[in-house]
Amino acid sequence: MTDEAADPGDGTHAVDFWFDPVCPWTWTTARWLTEVRRLTGIRVRWRVMSLEVLNEGREVNPEDPEGEWGDYLRQPVRVCAAVAEHHGSDALGRYYAALAVRLHERGEWDGLARALDDTGLPAELAAAAESQAYDEAVRASHAEGIALVGTDVGSPVLAVTPPGGARFAFFGPVVSPTPRGDDALRLWDGLLTLGGVPGLYEIKRTRTHEMPSFD
């Protein structure tokens, strides 16, 4: 597997989307990207990254400042890595969608196996959650995404390969609620415009809500 989605050669954009499934804000972005794909036909390759790997060595883990979640935060991405390795990117995208609905929209933090059933994937993949067997694959995929944007970021990382153009990558976009229809396309067009500006590093404003809206 290369670290770049190939130009499809048919005038559409190719997108690599790195995500940690435990991040609720990433799910709103993924829903937006799925809407853009529906409206434009862009090609999306789903990739895994890990906020636990990103935050290793920090005195306080910003994803778990009280230490309440422990090793659980590594478990969903391990199962995602197992799905990707055995069934490919499209299956990973389907699994992530089912898993995110259970985790973030229903609060079913024990829903890893049920999400496999939702997508018709083998139940035995759930065993990856408690295993270190896929940790190397998680780290390798994570490293590919982070190499494009640096370590002072989070989930998701989005890399776009325009038809016949130069690839660019960003952390984000972080947006809530998920834009739909024309709003989704405006955000997509804006991202493409920003990506074409050499030397643009950051645009940011403080979030006004602790958690995203899934309405």
C-alpha cells in the first residue's frame, strides 16, 4: 500500500481520510465527506490513525485527562485496522460508519462487535480489540497521515489529490453540525481553494460547544 491515493484519471478528486473512531468530531467530518462523495463522485480511501499514539509521552493525555478510559481508547482503532487489513478500505468505511453511529450517536461504547454484525463482517475481528496484533499496522498508517501535517494536530487528517494536480493535506475540517447539500459543497470548494495556496498553515477559531451535534 502506498501512502497516497492515486489520481483516478477520470477528472475526480482522490481523498485519503485518516480517522480515530473514538473522536466524535471526526465523525461529523466523515459524514460531511460522505455527503460530498455522494454529490460529486470523489474517491475516498479510509485510513486509521490513533490519538493514543499521537499523545504518547505527554504528561496528561488530552483525550483522557482523568485516566478513566485506559486501554479502551486503543480498542476501536485496532478493530478498524483488522477490518482494513483483511477486507480493504471500502469495508473499513462501512464499518466506521456503523461503529460511529453506535459509539457517538447511541452511546454504545461496547458496540464494536455489533457494528461488525451491522456491516456483515466476521465476528472474530472483534478479538483484535484486546490484542496487540494490529498495533504495528495502526502505527504505520498513523505515521503516514501525520507525516503530511505534523504532530500538532488531531483526528481527522484529510489529504486530497486533485486530478492532475499536487496533493495537499490538512487536519480537519472540524465542523458541526454536518453540512449537507449546497453547504457541503461550499465547504468542499473552500477546502480545495485553501489547499491550492502554498504556505497556508492554519485557520482556526475557538469551538463554542464541547461536543458536536449529530442532528
